Amino acid sequence: MRVSIAYAEPTSQFWQDLELNDLATVGDALERSGVLQRFPEIDMDNQKVGIFGKVVPLDTQLAEGDRIEIYRPITADPETVPRKDDDEEE
């Protein structure tokens, strides 16, 4: 089965297509892709992964065409980011 891995940093992006066996999991794909070695700052104990925008555990079995995404932690404090009022739009 063919799947892809996506990860983005502010200054670099990683995208890789992989061919895996039909019983492969998200964790298998991440290990095989080399993304964890290329970006040692990825902490799989604390960062989330997803398939097409839906967060999933590492033991999730993959399907043909899945796109695995590694999500970076939120760096802005939501309490300090100014909110945009509906009245301000257009």
C-alpha cells in the first residue's frame, strides 16, 4: 500500500511517499520514513499525529493513500493572542 508522511517546520518541509505492507501502522510508517531521524526535535511522546487532519494513535492501521501528518506543538499562548471580533470583518 502507498501512503505519505508530511511534516513542516517554519524553515523546512518533509514529504515522503512510502510503500508499506497492508498491516502497517502509523508508527511503522514514521519509523520507516526517517522523519524522526531527520528532525530529532520531534517528540512522539508529546506531539500528535493524524491522518488527513484527524488525530490518531500510533498503532492505527493505515489504508491505501493515507497522508500521515505530524503536528507541531502550539507555541502561542491563546490567552495573549488578540481575537478578531465579527464586527471587524469586512
